Amino acid sequence: MESGIWDSPKNILVILAHPDDPEFFCGATLARWGRAGHRIVYCLLTCGDKGFNPATHPDMTPDKLCALRHAEQRAAAEVIGAQAVHILDRPDGYLVADLDLRREVVRAIRRERPDILVTCDPQTLFAQYGINHPDHRAAGQVVLDAVFPAAGNKAYFPELIAEGLEPHTPKEVWCSVTNQPNVTLDVTDTWDIKLKAVLEHKTQVQDAQALIERFKSRRAEDSTEENPRYEEKFRVVKYS
């Protein structure tokens, strides 16, 4: 069976660091899955409260931005076709893949019981835009640490059993922002949906037209400007 195509509806859980990460990293894939009838839930570890420049936005504060980014993320998720958004509001820029955060991620996995889990590759130090944000790497690391061995093993975090959260292991883990892809999806049909969703993150888009042009230029190497084709790449680990 082709990767990313399943013969029955799946529960898909997206765990990433910031609002806008789902759309920027893999929004076209998520939009494709949403339109195929799969259930998509976001769990974001921070609200991105430091994502502004005090020199150009002197009246902005982390608390104000946090509230704005909650609203922007919900609007973007609606464009993508996600059913729910949960944001843990950890401090932006300070994520550490420690046991406390691992427990929270295990809690989310056991609560949502996803068939497919989407995160990012913690090994990506350098990304397309330069140095990869440390929160991205920490998010990917804590998610992988939660998946194995903790989420599916009753001996880990037994306090979650007391909450009624039984062990659960996703069937597949999809890591975006990877330099070691083993799955490439053609997402040409949903690339415009990804772009529309990204533009909902108004606090993070300084020049909408420049962003549109940049996204249009990210076509697959074997396509042309006249007939563009777009791809999103992942490192996929399967557990069944």
C-alpha cells in the first residue's frame, strides 16, 4: 500500500512545538489527509509567545502574542481540516525533552490514541531556512522518547493509568523537517490549501506577497514554473 494512503479512516495526532509548525512543516499533507476523511488533532507544546521583534512591535507582549497565536492556529487548523487544537503553553524557546514534558506527551498519545503520529526530526540541526529552532528539535526528541518505550508500556507513568489512560502505541510515526526522508508525497493538489493556512498566521507573516512567491518557488526539482509540482518529505517509522 502506498505510504500516506490507508484503506480506512485514521486518527492522526500532530505534536509539534509552535503554532504554525503544522502548516509550514507539512500542511499540504495534513490537508490531503483531512480531505480523505481522516481525523486530525493538533497538540502544540508552546504558544509561540516569543515570536515577535520588540523593535518593530514595541506594544506587543508575550501574553498578547500567546492569545493571538491561539486564535491564528485555530483558524489555520480549520483551513487544513483539523478537528481540534490543544496547546500546552510551555514557554516558547525553552523546550527541553525532560521527563515532565515526556509525561505530557505520553498523556496526549494515550488520550488521543492515534494511528498516525506526526512530529519533526530531532536530528535536523540545519534546515532549509538555516539553523533549526531548538524547540523543534526538543519537540521531535520528546515525542520519539514518548512513543518508545513509554506510551505503550503500562510500567511507564502509572499515574496516567489512574487517569484512565491505557497504554497505546501509534502504528506509524511521521517525522517532518528531515534530512533523511524515506517517504516523499506529491502534494501539488493541496499546496494552495497549505499556503492559505500559513497566511492565517498573520503575526508571523511580515510580507504576504513575498511568502506566496517563496512558496510557489519550492516546486519539485523535476517540475517547471509552467507546470509546478510540490512535495513534502518525511522520515517514517512503522510499528506494525
